[in-house]
Amino acid sequence: MALRLTALWLFMYSFRNNPIINYFKTSYHELVKVTWPTRQEATRHALLVIGLSLATAAFFGIVDYILSRGLEKLIVK
């Protein structure tokens, strides 16, 4: 019985000084402190990112089309 308790104590003690275990413990404690956004806020921000991404893609698509047409007319003439 004493041997099992000693082995258990050594096992737990080795985890206490393990840098990987300490990293996960510290990460968990920091994540508990975070103020997470509500579902409505997360949805609103996600839709904003999607909308801005589509607008940026459309803008660059139009600019690319105009520049390629202009360059094509310069080369053909």
C-alpha cells in the first residue's frame, strides 16, 4: 500500500514540474478569464467579415477586368 502511494506521489510530482502540463494549466486558467462574445455578436461579426470579403473580391475582380481589357486594347493596336 505504501509503495502504491509513493508511486502515485512520484507520478503526480513529475507532472507538477512538467513544462507541457504547466503550459496547458496556464492556458486553461487564462481561457477562464476571457469574456467570450454572445452568439448574436459572433454571428454579426462573422457576417461582417463575409460581406467585406465579398466586397473586396468584387472590387479586385472589377479592377482586374478593367485593367486586362485596357491592356488588351493596347496590345492589339
